[in-house]
Amino acid sequence: MSEATVPKLELGRVGESLPRVDGIPKVTGEFAYSSDLQAAGMLWGHTVRSPHAHARVGTIDISAAVGMPGVHAVLTHEDIPGEKRYGLEFQDQPVLAYERVRYFGEPVALVAAEHPEQARRAAERIRVEYEPLEPLVDPERATEAEPLHPDRPTMGHGYRDDPRPNIVRSLVIRQGDPAAEGDVAVSGVYEIGIQDQAFLGPESGLAVPDGEGGVDVYVATQWLHVDRDQVAPCLNLKPEQVRIHLAGVGGAFGGREDLSMQIHGALLALHTNRPVKIVYNREESFVGHIHRHPAKIWAEHRASRDGRLVNVRVRILLDGGAYASSSTAVTSNAASFAVGPYAVDNALIESTCVYTNNPPCGAMRGFGAVQVCFAHEAQMDKLAEALDIDPIELRLLNALGPGGSLPTGQTITGTLPVADVIRRAAALDVPEAEELPRDPMRLPGGSGNTTRGEGVRRGVGFAVGFKNIGYSEGFDDYTAARVQLHADGSATVHCAAAEVGQGVANVILQVARTELGVRDVALAPHTTATVDSAGSASASRMTWMVSGAVRDACRAALEEWDKKGRSLEVDVERIYRHPRTTPLDPETGQVTGERAHVAYACAAMRVVAEVDVELGLTRVVWIGTAQDVGHAVNPQAVQGQIEGGTAQGLGLALMEEIQTRDGLITNASFTDYLIPTTLDMPPVVSELIEEAEPDAPYGVKGVGEPPTVVSTPAVVAALRAATGRELSRVPVRPDDIVGL
């Protein structure tokens, strides 16, 4: 290897701002998303879905569809060669419904045809006999209703044994004296609606038979190896016969952790011996993946006269919908973060998730922590008012930090600069109010405002939140990376980490270039075929985990290369694991080892909002935030994650909610389900608080979830300040403001 053949690294190390490797093709429209996939001889797949939220399934008559022009396959549950059920954590979900459907839109049959319109028309000819059953749609009635899953699939996994029907998981955390009294007490009941991940790229993919009984599936997903491990048993194949390849992902946010078309496409491809492509339309996308859990939270905060928290009591009810998905983890997270990033000696937290016939819910950005942050921050503002203490001072007085402990008994051993993010966010300069009259586009409601702004009131809100980094409670979380060093000094990195828009491809390349000291590093396609699992692109874990895995593989490759005199090819794979976690005690919710969570990250946010109190219209004017980021691998990308996460929290605060009637989704389109546009997003000023996490490679922390956790309560706090109304439910509707 000569110096001339190896370009030295000049830019691209850990800690340097770099443009995204996929940025230009995405902006120019050249990026290939999963819905753009093509193959010679390709068929189109379509899914027949239940029109009922709850019904018994009788006969399925496919005879009229089978003989239609262009149709190559019509499949039902009887055509599944292997396991008939699958699941992200628990095998409770049918590949195709049999005996019973439990939610609106549940898959019942599949069609493959030469043209997508032929597939749709054939699907319309399939006759399914349903016996409608009364849907269970009220989560508060779930534990008194007939069980939707008599076999109790989540029981016997080390969780608290709750004998009531329709329990996905219940967790009770007791700390100190849960009956301890304070000088002042405030209470409230808070509700959070169903939020959708609303990614712009619909569920889609291409399944290609390999001619030897196996199949390659190209799909937009978040967790390639767990997809494979769910797909293979249903096809009655060995894991190595099913290869999952990452296709272009148009957003994820937790909604692609669960399977969508993977098994269905593979079934059709193997049955027809032809490639099969499936692309959901937007309505199908709304019913074809899980959503954020709606929640109802009862909270009571007791404090001393000087403002110190004495006792926090919280009861959380989560609606998991028809199947388990990742609800057990969401239940635990909601309980673990219910108090917020505050020190308190006494607490009683009860968190329960139930099965219903509502849309299935699972992972979404900030899962569990988003719901409880809305409640605990409203409570802190109430407490500040009751004590006549400045809300920011109250938060500083109770701020948790290193050496402090959570209600679970876990001691904070890493970094957690709660007080610092509060001070830094509070110190940001708030813009002056704009004078009236002004351009209607600068008023709440924009062009929809019919006044001159006479009813506009301005409010400033503040919130603090935190969340765990990585998977918890003893989950064997690991990431593999494989590094090939070539004779010319260049390198190739293999890692199955899903690039879902968060920028992990850049992270992998920056770490590899830092460790190898050369610019010429290529990233191989993300696939199960060439490297072990990287885990899921979720829980703010991926930056931490791939940094450790790629770092270790690079160092091992260099060591082996040196032994060989740097003249031969080297191929090394290494697995990285974070510090070990242990489960929470099923009866007390206390840690059973050193830690239940790997680490934590916090954020504080200040929001300026304007409200037209006569029309109920809102405008978020400005957002300033300070966030604990460990050590930023790519500061530019971190800023982007903060802006994106803030937008989703703003959406939950003001507009995003799936509407249901008797379990049926009634607004499954972007006409009726609103998401923030550029006109809804204000300037976002963000300060990065860099305190290296001692247990993490390069001191990094994940950054994608804290802004979503904290932005919803901060926006609503600003609306409360402007209107004087309690606003205890999100999203806030115009009639909540005008009091209709």
C-alpha cells in the first residue's frame, strides 16, 4: 500500500458536520424508494382487508377471483405453509385472519395479478362471510369485557401477573412511602389521542423467489433480521433461505418496526414463482401499520411549601389496540418516565396497557415518554401556580442529575444535565411580538383568519423531558459490523443498520473514516445476507450501537492487517453490546440489577405561540431548545433531527389525531389527517449540550426522540399561557380554546 494510492482523510471524522450521503438524490427526486422497485416479470400484490373491527370469519369464497384475467394467485390462511401467526415480540397476530378479525383493516386474503388494477378488481370479487361482533373500543372497559386473546400471549414473560382479561402488561412502581403528604397538592387528568407516524413513503416492497425455494425481500423496514426471523417460520423456511434487503425508506418513526407486506409478498412470490410487488395506497397505509398509543393519565403531585416534590402518584391507561406489538415496552417506558426528570423520594406509578378492537398501537418516536411528559409538565406548571413560584425555578429546584435516582431505584451513573438544559433554554432570547395589523399569513390560522388579529393573545410556554437511550430491561441488544480492508487501502463496511432518514449511513462512514484514517470507505448494501443483526432503528439506539460496532470492527481489521503486513485482504466482523441491563421487579417496579435502562438524554424547550381566542386558531411563532446530545457525531444532522422531532411533537399538540368510530378509522387520508407543513413550523433555535456519555463510544447519545417528547407539552403550555384554559387533551382543537 503506497501513500499515493490511499487518499488521506481530510474531512469526515466523528464530530464534523457533513452533508447527508442521500441528501442530493432525495432533493432532486432521483432517490429510489421501495415503491420504485421493479423486476422483470413482476406481478402486483393486493391485500383484502376486514371492513369490521371485530367479527367472526366464516367461509372465504375465492372462486370468482381466481379465474379473472391476469390473476395468478389468490391466497387465504389455508395457503400458509408454516406458522400462521407472527409478532414483533409475541406471536399473537395472524398472517391472514382466520376464525376472527380483531381490527378494522386486518388482512384476510391476498391476490397477485399482472396489473395492480386487475389485482384490486379480483380482490373485490372475493366473498368473505363475517359475523359482526360488538367491538371493544373503550379501554376503560377492557378489563371487564370478554377476552380478545384468551391465550394471554404476553403472560409468562416475567411481567406482573395481572389476572384481569385483556391486559397486555401492567406495571406498578412503588418508591418510598406512596402515602406521604405534602403542604400543597395538585391533580389533573390528561388525554392523548392516537397519532400516526404519517411517513410519506407508503409501505411497499418487492419479493423475488430465488428459484431454489428461498426468497429475497426488498422492503422499507427498521429491523432487517427480526423481519427475517418472523417471515421464515411462516414460510416454513430456514432463516438463511429468507434474505431481507433494505430498500429506500421514506420515513419510519417506529411505524416500520412491525411487518407490513413482507410475509404477504413472499407468500405470493413463492406461490407464483414470480417477483411480486406490493405498494399500499394512503388509506391502506393508515390501517396497515401500528400507531402511537392513545392514553389517559391521572396524576397527583404533592410538594413542600418551598417547592420540593414530596410524592408523585400517577395512573396511566394505554390502549394497545388489537395486538401486542411493542406495547409491553411502551407500558414500561410510560411508567419509568412518569415523574419526569425530577428528584422525588416517594412515588406510586401504575401503568396498564389493554387490548381493544381499536387500531393496533406500538412504537412511535419517544414511545411512552411522550404521553407522560405531556402530563407531568402540565402538573409542574399547576404546582408552580399553586405555590406562586416561577415555573422554571420550580423545575430547577427539583432537577434530576448524575448521582440522583429514579422511582425505579436506578441511580444515574452517566451524564444527565437537566439543570443545564433548563438554564440554557430559558436564557434564549424570545422574539418581540409583531405589531398589528399585519399580513394575514402572519396571524393564527393564516389565510383562514377572518379578523385583523384583534383577538390574538400571546403566550410563552416551557417544558422539560427525558427518555432512555436504547433497549432496556435485560433485552440482549447488540449490533454487528463487518469491515473489509482491501489491498489498495480502501475499505468496505457491512452493517444491517436501517437508514430510515435519520442519517445512520453518515454515522457509519464517519466512524470508519475516523478509525481507519482514510477517505475511501464504501458502505455495502444493508442486508441480512452478509452480516449479523444491527438491531432496530429505534429507541434512539442506532448511533450509539453502530458507533461501537464499526469502531471495534475497524480496530480489529487494522490489527489483523498489520499482522499480515498490509498486503492482503482482511475481512473482520465484530459484535458490540452496550452495558448490561436487567428487568424491573414485576411486583415493585424496582431495578433488579445496576440498571434497567442503558442511559438517558434530556431536553428543555421554550415556545412562543399566538392564539386567536375568538376563532380558536393558533400559530407557533418561535421555538428555542437546549438538548443533551452526548457528543455530536454530525452536528448538522443533530440539528436536523431536533427540527424534525419538534415538528412531530407540534403536530400532536395541534392537529394530528386518528379519528375512530366503533373501531373504524374515519380520517385515513392526508386530507383529513393533518400534519404540519412548512407554514406551520416556526424558526427553531437549538443549542447542543455536549457532555460525553462515559459508557458510550465517542461519548455519543441518540438525539431523535427527546425533541418529540418535550415539544408537545411546551407548545400546549404556550397555548395555556395565551388563553388561561386548562387544555388537558391533545391535540388541542379550536373549540377547546373558544369553549364551545
